[in-house]
Amino acid sequence: MRRTLLPLSSTLSLATALLAPLPALAQQADQAEQPVAEDDDFHRNGGIIVTAPFVRDLSILAGTSEISGDTLAREARAQIGDALTKLPGVSATSFSPGASRPVLRGFQGERIRVLTDGIGTIDVSNTSPDHGVTVEPIILDRIEVLRGPAVLLFGGQAVGGAVNAIDKRIPREVPEEPFHLDALATYGSAADERSIGASLDVPLTSKLVLHLDGSYRKSDDLEVGGFVLSPGLRAQQREIAAEERAEGNLEEAAEAEELAGLRGRIPNTGTETYSFGGGLAYIGEGGSFGISGSYYNSLYGVPERPGAGHAHGEEEGAGGEEEEGPVTIGLDQIKVDFRGQVNLPGFFEALRLRAAYADFKQTEFEGDEVGTVFRNNGIESRLELVQRERGGWRGASGVQYVHRDFSAIGAEAFVPPNTTDQVGIFTLQEVRFGNIELEGAGRFDRVVVKSQDVGVERRFNSYSFAAGLAYIPTEKLRIGINLNRAQRAPAAEELFSNGPHIATQAFEIGNPDFTTEKSWGGEAYIRYSTPDVNLSLTGFYNRFDDFIIDVPTGLEEDELPVFQFIQNDAKYYGVEAEASVVFARAGNFKFVADGVADYVHASLDGLGPVPRIPPLRLLGGLEAQSDALNLRAEVEWFDDQQRNANFETPTEGFTLVNASASWKPFGPSRGVTLIASANNIFDVVGRRASSFTKDFAPLGGRDFRISARFSF
């Protein structure tokens, strides 16, 4: 497998700059030892800790959910998108095992932010569905899914929501023990997947903590439960075989017949990924400061649509089309992160800084030849002032800066080199009067997108607002409504694209004259929570002016259909429901029934359905829980998706049946958990409606997985 390493000079320079003020800042912190919090990274007692907005548990974050602990260990996959799909309102792009981004409430791409500890991943996964996300799930502490209007704190572009991956590379707490080790090893049968990850935290002094982590994952081609190609593509290949045979082209006919009969495994879907990182943090009562560095490397195969070619023209002097091997993608990222907090007296409680720099490179190989190289150097930072709670009033305000320097060089560089600079100012406030809570949030963004190659520079001002009202008749029940007005500046891909995009099988053309995308949205929710019963129901609606989307023109360029980005009005609406009920107890066991349901309806005014929208989904599970042993069985049903855009095929519904068991052989407090699971027990063929590759890359078939999780 081909691998490349990135230069370290720029990264080391930034690390030096960030470390320089650390001793002086540390001296300002109080010298008393920081007590270990009740819910810390090492001994968490449960409950959601919303880290991303740096203000915990604000009611305006009505749509927050998370996975952590044994659940994250059981659901962790090669890509973060595939690890979250059982949460309400969440699907995935599922382009391949090596590239899968979250889909929230039907939104994907630019309208979803994927974060690491509140900062963007600084990769190119938002530019195309075949680009992987540089997050390794097996070394995470937890993953938060943030929906609703408060997500505008991360930018107006996050209208669909945000996914925040929480790692421990910059420690938040000082371990009570001489060292703290977390490790996870997993084997999955469907792709012969082997993975291992571990993190180590060592207190060097009473206030200084060292962190080290690493991971490795390797998998082969993914097994599926039946035919690889959808019925429509199989019929198409059989027609091609008949035509070629009639013309006497027996070799081409046999090739088409072989494709039509392909079953059992998806060719060219293996992955190999490794990562490592280290961090150092000072933690005192007066504040905390830390820095980390990390490296992520992944090489994965890209499944190819039958009959699809890379339109490079003809080889000079060869007299024929260029022969190409299977497409693989190799990506590398070097990243430096900083997090600091100074505790303050008076009106403000704390000043918090979060910053990151990344040098990212992605190379697309066609056989052994380099096809297209994508590079992205980026900086993102957030500075926030958190208010001390006074009379039920609390909040946070701050500024955010994002710089992105993107380039693509090669035959399929459908976007010219470009830079994006964004400066945002935001505030989030909450106040409670008896049984009533009021929330408000506002954000202003100045975005500059330019490309010297095409001689265009665009400047956008966007304004976003949100307001919420919650009625809390008892501590068990919350009823609320949130309203928001959001604006999103067009991305460089939507402005400047002009070329063949093989991942989407289209020749894409942007429009540099776009205006901002604007939306009005709202959600109403009801939440009920007791020790034995948790119920949640949310309905949401978004109305867009100047919604940006690419649509087919009916023309063809480079043997690909031409898709033109346009602005058109659109609407999204849907529901999400989640329930969990303890219905019986016996001995040390309690028996729990839980369920998830979600549905999205999305339309373009005058043009029909929005493409790649997930269908109605229902999930139900039964679980027996005890301190040492958990047993679970679940059924997940997906409806047909018949509301399809032009050039999009219908998606047949399917049902997955899964079971799992987790066991703590040495007791609940000894830090060892063994997990066994059987996924897609009946080996059905499932295709995600939200995936570009659903017709030739279905979901995995029957998969037996075993995991061992250690925490000492």
C-alpha cells in the first residue's frame, strides 16, 4: 500500500508558538490542587456533558444526544458516520467503509459540521462523499450529536446540526491513580476487520498530565448478503451483455455478465488506518492549559459504479482510452491543538480558548498512478467568555476564526485552488423565571471566499438568530419551542466547481454569483424523564430561500451528465422520537424496552424531492441490564424511499436484526468489559437512501464482532 508523510516544519513552528506562553499563563493559576470533578474523563458517573458550546446543559440544546462507554465500543466503525446511525435523526453517507459522514435530519455536506472537541476536523470530507473523516472512533471518549438552533454557535452553515467527537488528547482532569489506561480491541467478521486503540494518561505532578494514544485498523473487502448491484444495475448489465454478444464482442459480454452476477463481496473496499497523538496539560484551580499533536493516516478503496470511467481523454500517441486500475485514496493529516482556560472573578466565570492547525493531504491513486492530490491547510480558533450564573441568568459570548487554504491538482480537480476566511461573533444567553426558561442566541459572520485562478473574490455577511421558550411544570417534564433564522455563505465548491467529479458521477458547474442561503426554522419538543422512563418527541421545520443544490441539466460533458449548482427555495420537515422504559425487575436485572423513530420530508419548490433523503426508520430493542452483564436484541426497519429526484433511483426498504452481550468478568469496578455482537443476523441486503453508492455498494452483511475494553 502506498503511503506518504507530510512535512513537519509548519507544525513544529505552530507548536512552539503555542507552547511559548504556557509557563507564564500557568503561573497565573492558583497553586491549590484542582479537585477531581464528579463526572470526569476517568470516572464518569453518566449523563450528557455538552462540551462543544462550553456551556453545560443549556436547554436550547434540546436535541442533544451522545454515545459513550460500552455503547461506543460496540458501535465503533472505521468512520464516525457509521458509528452514529442508531441515534434519532441520524443516518450516514456510507460511500464506502473508508468514507462515511453523518447525515442529520436529512442534511449532509456543508450543512453539517463535524467537530473534534468543538473545532472543525480541518479535512476535505465536506467537499465530496468519497473523502474520509479524520476521526478515529475507537480512541474517543464519547461522541455528541447537537441539533437545533443553538448549533448556530458553530456557524450558520451548521443548519442541520453538528457532531462533536470528544477525545482526551488534551487532558481535562488529573488522574487519581499513578496512570490511567483505556484500550479497545475489536474483530469484525464481515470485512475481517482488526482494530486496536489505546490511550494513556500519566500525572507528572499534581497539576501536570501527559497523554499518549495510538490506534491501528485494517479490513478487507466488505461481505454483503446477496448481489452487490441493485436490481436496476443488474438488468442494465444484462442488457449490455446481450448487445455485446449480438455484436460478437464475447469478452465484453462475459465481463458484463460477471458484473450482473457479482455477489458476496464488494471489490476494492478494504481499509488500513493508523493514528497516534500526544498531549500535555496543566490543570489548576486558577485555570488549565494544554497542547497536543496528532497524526492520522488512512488508505482505503473506492467502489466503482459499473460502466463508470474517469474521463481523461486519450493517451497521447496511444490511440485509445487510458487504462486505469482500481481507485484508492490515501490521506494524511498532521494536527496541533490548544485548549486553555483562565478562571475569572466578577461577572465572568472564565475565559476559554480553543485553537487548532492542520496540514492535510489526500492523494487519489488510479492503480499505481497518482490521479488527483487534494491539500487543505487550515486554522480554526474560538475565544469565549463564560458568564457566572446570577439569579438564574447565564450565558457565553465569543469570537471564532476559520482559515482554509484548499487546492486540488490532477485530472479530476473539479475545484480550483481557493481560500476561505471566516470571522464570527456570537452569544448565547439563558434565563429562568420559576417554571419558564428563555433562551436567545445570535451570530454574525464575515466570510471571504476567493480563487486567484478564476479571478473571483466574494464577500458575504450573514446573520443568524435563535430564540427558545421552555415550560417546566415539574423537574420530570419539559415542553419547549425553538425558533431560528440562519444564513449560510456559499462554499467554494458551490461557487467555483467546473469539472468532472467522479465520486458523484457528474460534471459539476458552480455559480460564482450566488448569494447567501437563508432559512427560517423551528422545532417543538416534549421531554419526560424519570429513573425508569425517558421519552422524547421533536418535530422540526425549515424553510429555505436561495437553497443551494446541484441539478441535472440534461447535457453531457466528458461522458458525464452535467449538474449545475442553482439556488431555489426548499423546505424540510420531520419528526424524531426516542423512548426508554424499565418495565420489569428481577434479582440484579432490570429489563428495558427502547425505541427510536425518525422521518424527513424535503422538497425543492417546483422541482420535486431533494435527493438522498433517508426514509422512515423505526428501531426497537429489548435489554436486560445488570452491573456485570447486559443482553440486548433489536430490530431496525427502513421503509422504501420512493420520493426521488431526477437521476436518483428508488431505494427498497429492509430490516436489520441485531443482538449483543457485554460482560464484566471481574465485576463492574474492575475495568474489563467483553462485548460480543451479531449484526444483520439474517444477512439481508440493505442500501442507504442517503448514499451516492447505494446501487453498487450496499451495507455489510452478517457481521459477528467481539471486543475487549479495558479501563484502569
